Amino acid sequence: MLEQAIADYHALLEDEDLARATWEALTEGQRERRLFFGTRPLATVLRPRFLTHQQYELLQRGVGLVVAALQRLGDALLADATLRSRIALTPQEEALLARDPGYPYHSAHSRMDTFLTLDGASLRFVEYNGESPAAIAYEDVLSELFNSLPAMQQFARRYAITPLPARHRLLATLLDVWRQFGGSGSPRIAILDWSGLPTHSEFVLFQHYFRNHGVEAVICTPDDLAYRDGRLVATRFEATEPTTATEFPIDLVYKRVLTSELLVRYGDAALDHPLMRAYADGAICMVNSFRAKLLHKKAIFALLTDETLSDLFTPEERAAINAHVPWTRLVRPEMTTCAGTPVDLMAFARTERERLVLKPNDEYGGKGVVIGWETSPDAWDRALGDALRTPSIVQERVTIAYEEYPAMVDGRVQIGRRLVDSDPFVFGGEVHGCLCRLSTVTLLNVTAGGGSTTPVFLVGRGAAP
């Protein structure tokens, strides 16, 4: 059914007038809604990602079970410093673990990056963004825009299509965590990250959304914070409406800034930064907390796939890990196992280049990723040497998902093959909504310049009522 639905959508675009009207509406709609990553429009294709209800249920179940295993693993890591050494935390990151954030989740909201093939036969996870997942607001607003496009309107006459909104889940999660923290009423929220980022337009979308639901929110940077008399305040900020206030008292920090960047930026003085002091004193609720670092490190997959730790997980969680999580190891000289067979890790990594990927343990945006099957043996050996000096992981190659997508090129629709990932958003332990990124190159990451995004819709037979 899914392949037929995609073919029927593409057939609609054979009408040149309809295709042109759809492209113009998409282009203008993104401009009006500020749907840009920096200066690039988010969507460059004319079709959303379609999933069947069965595929979405597969994502929900598989991701839900692995996230439950991750929460259990996070508990074990907190209790065992020796186990924590296997995810290569820095001393400053270790120090930030001491404070209980005031709620039980290590990652209150997160995102699992996966490849789900068109036929649903393969679902493989490649990374877990447990600290600061982006694109929730982007995907919601992009879905609203796609729903209004001429081609989608015609398609909806034949197929039932369902968007997967998630902004309301994020806001509900923030408010739920605020109550668990002991807060009452509506918190004043600071959306916190650096200035001049390509994701700034998403911060603005969230700020408007929060305010429209009765929650005050400002956008500010770590440099704009002060902590005095037990209160964290933003001394400079962007407000939804003009204000004469010179300071904004903060109850809850929606932390989009990465912990690693905070620690690098402020160096030895980082732990004395106003944000860190307010957090340590319990003066603010922060989502996600610094304990999210336990799960955000890419080496967390090495622990999930380590047979010696399998007793931490339920039989259902172990089955999901075996089905969906690729074999992963922190790069270091050691004897380990792969598929139950003892191997010398470094020798194995050198000889099995064609089936492996190297990734920095704590980077994002595709930075530093080395794809073995696209790398010469000499360059791979050099990358392995670098990985010994900077914490990195080596990970098994997974089945990559591909689909055909239509784009407007020189005024005409062209349909081309693209890599497709499916990245469900997780709130607590439940999947709601999904990011989809597209690329013509193997490194599938918008931040790295490797592609674009498109919204995800469930599709079924019969027109929507």
C-alpha cells in the first residue's frame, strides 16, 4: 500500500500547473513561517515522508523498549563509577552529576536517530540524542504547511493522512517536570543557547508557542545570565512582545545549549558559571538536566550491546536491543566480543573497515564521522589513531533506507533517490512525532550540510473523514 501511495502522489505532480503551485506555496510558506536552518529552507522536496500505521507502531515499540533500557542503564551508571568510566565522561561532567535534578528522567525528552526501510523490514538505530534534540517545532509547523499544499490537498481525497505533532508533548513534559521539581503555577522559561545559531528560528517558534499557551518565555544565551540572591535572571533577552523589564527571572531552563560547549567555552571557570551555580543550588528546574550526559555519549550504545551487561535489561528490552542497536565499542586497545566471538578490538577495527563507522563520542552535526567503506585503508588507519587520542566509538554498518523524492529543478519536477532517516521524538518513555531528514550523500545530517528535512505523515487507505 505504501509504495502505491507514493506512486499516486508522484503521479499528481505530472500536472505541471499543480506541481508549480505546490512548489510556490511551499517556498512562500517557509518564508512566511521562518522555516529556515540558517539561510537554507528546511524542505527542498515536494513530498512528505509517508509511514504506515504499522511502521509507526514499530518505531514506537522498538524505541520505547530501548529508551526504557537506557533509563535503566542510566541508573546503573549513576551508582557505579567504574561503569561510568566506560562512557568517557570528563572530570567536569562527572562533577555535574552530583546534583539531583528534581525529577526521575535522565533525559526527559530525547530523539532516537534511526533508519527504517520502505518495506519496514529493517529498523536500525544509529544515535541517541539524549541531551538537546532539535526540530520538534520545525516539524510541527512544516507539517501544517505541507497539509495545505495543493498536491497534498488532492492526495487527501484518496488517502487518509495524519500528521504527528509534538510541540504540545514538549510543553506538557516541561510542565510535568516543573511540577515534579516542586514548582507551582506556570514557570517562566528561558530558551537557552548561543546567539547566531542556524536553529534560532526554531527558538522563536517555541517562544511564540509557549506564550500562546499562557507560559512566559524568553530567548537568551549563557552570557546573558546572572545569579544573585538565590535567583537566576536573564539580563539580556528576546521577548515575544516588547517589554520595559531589564531582567527576566527564570524558573525553568529549556536547555538547548550543549553541556560540552558550555564547559569548553568557560573552561576552568565553568562550574562557577551562574547557570551551574543556580542548578547546583536547586534554584532552577532544567530540562534536560546535566545527567542527560550519561545517555547522550555515543559510547552508551557500547554498553547496550555489551553481552556482559545484558542482565540489566528485561527480556523484551534485550530483544529490542538485539534487533535494533548496532554493535558499538569505545575505541581503545582491549579484547572484546563481536557476535559472541572474542576479538582484539583494534585489529578487528583495522581489518573490518568496510563494515564500520568511526564517530567522536560527544559531537553532533556529523562532525568527525569517518565512514569506513568510503575511506581508504591509510586514511582509516590514521582515523583510528586519532580515535585513540580523542574518545570515539566504532560502530557496525547498518542498512540504510532509501526512497524516491520529487523536487523542482529548473522549473520541472525531478524524482531522485535520497537517503532517508526516521528520528522519533521521545517524551518520558513514549514516542510522539518524528523528524525525517533526506540526503543524497551518506552523511545524513542537516547541520553538516548533508541534506534537508520533510515532515512525517501516517498514510492509510481511504480519504480522511
